[in-house]
Amino acid sequence: MTGTPEGLDPVIHALPKLSICALLAAGPQWVEFRTVREATGLSDSMVSKHSRALEDAGYIEIRKGGIGRRPRTWFRMTPLGQARYSRHVAALHRLLQREPDRDTTPDA
């Protein structure tokens, strides 16, 4: 087995970011912060940190607002983020389906 599959995205590859992207990739709708936190099992600070990194990369949009007096934050995948996430998932599938090299002999 040689090389890294083309398409693995270092921005998305970290598990917290991958978890957020997986949730948001399910549709074009906005997803509330609380839903992301509960679905991913991440702490508030981890959701904030990793969502900011995804926003900085252009992979997600973040909208802040409120319902009544309570502040709220929502997330949505961008078209760029959707494309990069799909490419990353395809690269992971290729990686998992590769066969190991059989013609190597272990060192004695």
C-alpha cells in the first residue's frame, strides 16, 4: 500500500470537523448549534472552535441571531464545503477498499 488517496482533505479529516460536516451535509437547511452539539457529542467550545475553522475554510456558513431574548447560532454547509466533503468521503472509501501489497517480505 503506497501513497495517500487523492481527495483527503486535511481541513475536514479531524474527527470533530468530520462529524460536523457529516451532519450538515445531510441537507441545505440551517442546523442549530444545540443540534450540532448533541448530535456530535462535542462540547460547546469544541463546536465553536471547529465550526470557526470550517467557516474560515469556506466550508460552512454561520448565522447568528436570536429567538426571543435568547441568542442562537445556526450552521449550513456551503456548496464548496459539500463538494469537499463528498470528495473526502470518496477518498476514505477508496482508502478502506485498497488491498495491501502482497509482494513484500517482512524483515527477518
